[in-house]
Amino acid sequence: MELTERYEILKGKVVDRQAEFAELMAFVENETAYMTTPASIKYHLCREQGLLEHSVNVAETMLKLREVLAPEISEESCVIVALMHDLGKAGVPGEPQYLPNEPNEKQKAAGYPASTAYRFNKNLTYLSVPVRSLYLCGSRFPLTQEEAQAIVYHDGQYVDDNHSVATREEPLTLLLQYADNWSGFVIEKEDIVK
């Protein structure tokens, strides 16, 4: 199944807040780089549409985990947090976080390409990816507290800043952490830039 078809099926699972979600996604799809940006510049899915592919992988994995581990959690919340957890990687309207990289002078002289396909946009105000995700999503969409926690702490204990939530994660946060890790380290393993 094509990536865009998988994505549309997932968006269709948001029913209770359908109108608000449609407005959010119109903003995300039309005013940010979400649909085209890579998932990273040196880890997984470092290519055009990498972020979209990663977000879809996380959502599909999260729904599978939910079915077995926590069927009481709504599919809608799972889809929302999975699709939005890395929205911050899209940057802000008119300022993507990742820009195509150009070879430096030495690389150009030797006929080599840039060492990485993308680079960070230094014009952006620094916000961590989860905080920028919450900034972009939260002002346009009615997130629950559990959804906000899941988005902000989805990297789990891989991030020092997340120690404050240790042992206080909501089940939705844990599902997102597991799905994100499984997607990045297992499903997308072959696509990690070495």
C-alpha cells in the first residue's frame, strides 16, 4: 500500500474531533514542510518524505500495540500523537528545520557531494522537537493532557530533560515511546544513515 494511502486511512480514524483535526492537518500539510521533510539528517529515513513515513510507521505500530496492551485507549488519541509527535521536525511555516545541504568548498573542489543530504536551519528559534511539535499542534487543536504528555515525552529516557516524567508516564506516553522506538530501530533499521 502506498504511503499516502496509509496516511489517509490513519487520518480517517480521528472521528470525535474530526473537524478540528482536519483544520490542523490542512495547516500541517499546506503551511509546513511535514509532507516532504526527512525524519532526520543522520539517523533514520534521511530522505524526502522521511518524516511522513516515520509518522505513519509509528501510528500503525502504536495501533497494534494498543490492541494488545491497552485497548481502553482510543485509536483517535493514538493516531493524533503518533502523527504529531515529530511535527517539530517540519520547522515552522516558511522555515523548515532541515534544509538541503550543499557541499563545502573542499568537497566542491574535489567533486564530492555534501557529507550529509540535509542540515539544520540555523534561522529557527531553538525549541526541542517535542516542544515545537506541541507549539504547532497545541494552539490549533484541543489536545488532552495525556496527548500533550505523550508528544512532549515521546523520546523517553533517551533525553535527559525527560527524567522529570520518569515513573509518571501515562499509558499513552508509554505506547508512543514503544512505537517510536520500534519504528526507528526495527522497521526503519535499514534506512539508518551509517
